[in-house]
Amino acid sequence: MKRLSLLFTVLTLVFVSTSVFAQFTQSQMVAEWQRAKAYTKEYLDAMPADGYGFKPTPEIRAFAQQMLHLADGNYFLVSTGTGKANPLGKNSAEKNVAQTKDDVTKAVMDSYDWVISALQAMTPAQMQETIKFANQDISRGGMFAKAFEHQTHHRGQTTVYLRLKGVTPPGEKLF
């Protein structure tokens, strides 16, 4: 019963946060993405270079892979939402970028810069246009919200990686 209650709570928060984010003005959304970029950079900086290959268990991604997956999600979800070509094409940062601190940091920061640029190029009318994604109708602005949710999720997962390496994670950046 506790798991069902927790699942319902999480799903409700995801729905509400996505709905609220989709109602932000474009300039507010840009500011949120800039804040997320800075926060993610703090995480990338906090992990020592020798921790980028660290996996808490063999079954899950290494720290570098988590961050590169975050970048892949930024590109995929926003390119789907905007119709702009994914700069990686059919490639994957997670599979193609060297998993060093410098290379991962550059790849992840580049993905944020691309998202912010794509968002700034959208008109309010384009943000309201509806597209099909995963057999659902969603606004182009809603796809930015989904991308934001995805990057937040994967950055949050890396908190455990930092703690297991003896690093205090960056403080929360809600504003």
C-alpha cells in the first residue's frame, strides 16, 4: 500500500510540475534551463576526474554515462519537440563521447546551450503547436518540459554517486 501511495504521489507531482512548467513564459523557461545548466555544471565539477567511470553497482550506468544520457535526452526530446535536427544525428553522446571529466563536461554543457538556443528561437505560437509523441498529443512547449524533467531526474540520480565517492553534492538550486 505504501508503494502504491508513493507511486501516486510521484505521478501527481510529475503531472503538476510538467503542467506548471508548460505555463511558464518563454523567458522564464530560458531562465530555468540556464539555472539547470549551472546546477548540472556544479555536479560535473564536484565529481573528481577518477569518479567519472564510477558505477555504484555493475548493473547501472557510470557517472559519466548518466551525464551523457542526460545530454542525449536534451537533444532527442528538444529536437523532437522543435523539429530541429538533432546535432548528434543518430549518434549517442553516451556511446561516442570519451568518458573523461573534460569531454563529458563539454558534451553536457553543449547540450544545454543547444536547448537554450532552440528555446529562444521558438515563437509563442510554435510553443503552443501540438505534435505527436509516444502516441500522445503534446505541445512543443510541453516537450521542453519533458526534457527538463528528464535532465532533472538523471542529475538527481548522480547525487548518490557523489555521496558514495565521499563528495558532498551541490546544494539545492530551486531559484
